[in-house]
Amino acid sequence: MTFTQRSSLSDRSTASSWFQLRQLPLCAVLLLLMGCQSDRVVKPASYTAPSLTLPERYKYAELNWVETSKVSSTASSWWQLYQDPVLNQLLQRLNQENLDIQQAAARYRQAYAVLERADAEVLPKFNLSADSSRSGGRHISSSEQQKTALSVSWVPDVWGRIAKATEGQQANVAASQADLAAVQLQQQLLAVQAYWAIRLHDLQLDVLAQTQASYRRSEQILQHQYQAGALAKVDLVQAQSQTKRVEIAILQQKKLRVQQENILAVLMGQAVTDFHLSKQAHRWKLPQIPTQLPSVLLGQRPDIIHAERQLAYVHAELGLAETAWLPDVRISLDQQLNGQTLKQLFQSPNLLWSVGVGAAIKVFDGKQRQAEIDQAQARYQEKLAGYKHSVLNAWKEVEDVLYQSENLRLQGISQQQLLDLALANEQMVLQRYRAGLVSYLEVVASQNSRLEAEQALLELDYAKVSQSAQLIAALGGQWS
């Protein structure tokens, strides 16, 4: 073959390669024009958080309600408002050792890892491989084969689908973070209520112990009177029955205290045998909670943030489903270096390389993509309804607690008055009994009424402080 012929063949090969390269942008332009002429989505739509129209003030807030639009919620240590050092230590330990919180934290780390993987999709991928082999036979000289390969691939985000997927994962991370905050708030509230229930049972046990001591003194006095023949046996039996009822009530309160202590142990992430909360003097301290807080704070509740971020995540999935018909474009570069032996490698190296741009598109899928779009749209509508329901439910929780707090305040006033009347009635009945005007049955009835009123007042104090914590939780935490 002459030099002229070889030159001609080389020119033809170069021309053919150049023609193939010139076809690539033409194909891309044709695909883009086809997409523009189609009624399908080319670029995923941007997400906008839905706006809900809600009243500025709460229905059961105080009548002298004043707008405080500059108030904002802060997820700080809200339990410190109650100024209880034991409670403060318990909640600090709970934040570290509670198993539900640890599970939520692990879910958050998982979501963050998925986000990092989504971020890596936009970067080119480099792969390097090398292998070496040696072969030979009885009548064949041994030979050595070595190969080194380097490949580079990159998927350019032509349609914005990778960015949309990353946006969805970012929303998922934010939803997981809000879920963690919601679990923390829930577990903190449960621990606070269990702690206060234990303190309530301790106070009730103190009242019952004092009452039991008083009843036993009265029973001893009546026992002496009965032995002297100055008292009917029915009065002694009534006094003994009254003492037994108090003993049963003490056992019941001890059982309830153990149950609450076991609940608190599990919340603290500890075995029941390893946890004990000792008794101590306790007084209820109600913080001043401004019920004039604006309803805009509901948007900062962890559960509402979680619902809204889940909505954004599903919206991103909808965008990906709507653009699934677009072709996947990939740019790749492959290079290989081969050599049979070390000597041959220096004499006649063989370097192979290839560069290409590929695109893949589904022509017919039996309406599979449309079904996926319909499914994504239905999921979005489900999450949208769930988000609206979360807001309305949060509003309801605040309204319920506001009404119950005011109702408990009025009950507390009436219950204190009832206790004062029961104490006065008990004194008058005792005086009438000592004067021989009434039987001991009336004394028992008056003492039981006084004990019930005292116990009910303690339960109302517990209910009021528990409702205050529920109000703080309903508002999403502490405020500033």
C-alpha cells in the first residue's frame, strides 16, 4: 500500500469520526425540541409551602388578649421554668439515655447519610482497576499479561432532576430533625408527668399517714370507752372500719407510686431494679405562661415542621416522576493500557481509549410512568391533607389546654372552699358528738368528707401543673 493510499484511508476515518461527533449535539437538540413540543414536564416545579389562614388569637385565651407578634418559640430546657433541681437532673439524663430519642437520632443520621449520597450524584465518578496474569504450558513459553484501566463517567444534570432529588433529601433530613425534636418533647413531657405523679402520691401518702395516726388515736380512745361500758360497740366498729379503709388507701397509693416510678425508669433508659426516686418535700410551682401567645407559634411546633417537610419531600418525588420520561445522559471516558510481558511492554505498548456520550429514553412502557405520576400526586395530596390536619390538631390541643387550665383554676378555688367547709364541719360534728348529740357515724362521715376534699385538692394541684406543661408542649416548647 502506498503512502497516498494510507493517507486517504486515514482521512476517511477522521471524517467518519468527525461526522459521528457532529451528530451528537444534533440528536440532543432534536430531543430537546421534542420535549418542548410535548405537554410533559421538562423541568421539575419549585416547591412552595402551603399557606393556611388561621385566626390570630385563640378562642379560650384570656379576655385581655394582646397581640405579641414578636414572640418566637425556642426549643430550650422548658422544664427549668418549674425550678425543680431533681427534675432538671432527670431531664438532662433522659435527653442522653432515652431509647426513643436514640432511635429518632439514628433515623436522623440515616437521612443525613442519604442526603450525602444524593449530593455525590452530581460529581464525576473515577474508577481505576489493574490486574496481572501469567500463563504457559509444557511446550509453550510462559507469558505475562498486565492491564490497567481508568474510567471516568459523569451524568450532567441537564434537566435538574439530580438537584430535585437532592432537594427532596434535604427536606427529608429536615423532617427527620423535626421528628427528633418532637420525640424529645414527647418523652420529656411523659417524664415530667410521671415525676409529678410520683410527687403527688408522696403527698397523698403523707395526708393518709397523718389521717391514719389520727384515726388510730380515736380508735384507742373509743376502745377504752367501750371497755369501760360507756360506749356502744357499733361506734367502735365504725372507727375500726374507718382505720382499715385508710390502710387500704395507703396500699393503693403505694402501688400507684411504684407504677409511675417504673414508667419513669423506662423513660430514663434504665432497668426497674436500677432506678429509684427517693421521697422529698415538694411544693407545686406554676410558671406564668402568657396565654396571649400568637397562633403563628404553631408553625414552629416540631410535628408541624415534620409534616411540612414531609410534604416538600413528596413534592420532590412528584417532580421526579413527572420528568421520568426525559432521557438519561451520560458522558464516559475509558482508557486501558495492556502489555504481555515486561519486555514487550517497553517494545510495543498498546494504549486503548474511548470517549462517548450516551442517552437512554423509554419509548413505550405500558403507561407505567403515568401510573407512577398518579401515585406521586396521590401521595402529595395525602401529605397535604396530613399537614393541614396537623395544624388544625395543634390548634385544637392549645384550645383544649387553655380551656382546661382555666377550668382547673376555677375548680381549685371551689375545692379549697369545699375543704375549708369540710374542716369546719368536722370540728362542729366532733363537738356535737362529745356533747352526746350525734352518733359516731356522723363523725366518720365528716372525717371522710374532709379527707376526700383534701385528696381532691392535691389532685387538682397536680392537674394544674400538668396542664401547664401540656400547654408549653402544645405551643412547641418554650418561647422568647
